[in-house]
Amino acid sequence: MSFTIKTKVKVPSEKDTRIKFLSLAQQIGCTGEVKKLFKKYDGFAQQYVNDSIAREKIAGNMIQELSNIDLQLVAWLFNDDNEILVNNKVVLKLIDDGK
């Protein structure tokens, strides 16, 4: 018999998350692109500061765009099911296409 225990993982602060993204971007060589993306999404977040649904979608879209720059930027966010969640909703899932 086997079982899985679901545990909550502490979500890093926004500041810590940004530092991690920028550190990875520097290693990969895409710091400028990531900073530009931060600026773009910071503007969106300011527009929708009181709309939690919009902010959730903004976070999901930003993760998608970061993964388009380089999947290594967001790889640390994947859970055991190869998903990235924002407020318990899947925003990105890796699928094995069998190739």
C-alpha cells in the first residue's frame, strides 16, 4: 500500500521571487528581457491593484512569458506534477509528448 501526503510549500515573497528570476536571467544571459517584462507587468499590476482575479491572470501570463524567454527561468516553480500553480490554478504544465 502506498500513499501521498500533500503538504503546503511556503511561497517565496515577491522580492525573493524577483531576485531568483533576475539571478537566473543573469546566468542565462537574458537579464534585459526579464527586466523589460517586469516593467510591463508591474504596470498591469498597478492598473488592477484591487482586482484579485486580474492580478492572478497577470501572474499567470508573466510566468508564461518568462517561460517563452527560457524555460530555465521558471523551472524551479514546477511541482511534482510538472505544473506551476498560481492560487491553486495551473498556469503552466509540462507535457511529455513521447518524443
